[in-house]
Amino acid sequence: MTGIGKIFIVIGVIFIIIGLIWGIFGKLPGDISFKKGNVSFHFPIMTSIVVSVILSVIFYLISRFR
């Protein structure tokens, strides 16, 4: 398998992991949500931090055992 093929597989697995984490955690305390009239705004800051930490650990483990 070529290098680009492996990169696409890794990116796909990462997106699957992010989707699973996002579905499990959903809205964590610390996520910012505003709703006023017909306008709503949601910024998932805590969810983003959790996903970032998990991805950092995954990338560290991948680089460590490479």
C-alpha cells in the first residue's frame, strides 16, 4: 500500500473515532449554547477539548510505536 493510501486510512479512522466520541459525549457541561428567537448558536468548547486530548494521546501512541 502506498503512503497516501495509509494516510487516507488513518484519517478515516480518526474521523470515525471523533464521530463516536462526539455521539457519546454530545453536550458536555461547559459547552456554550445561546438561543434567542429564531437564532441559535452552539459552541462545543468542552467537547472540543476532550476530542483534542484523546486525539493527542492517539497520535502520541502512533508515533511512539512506529
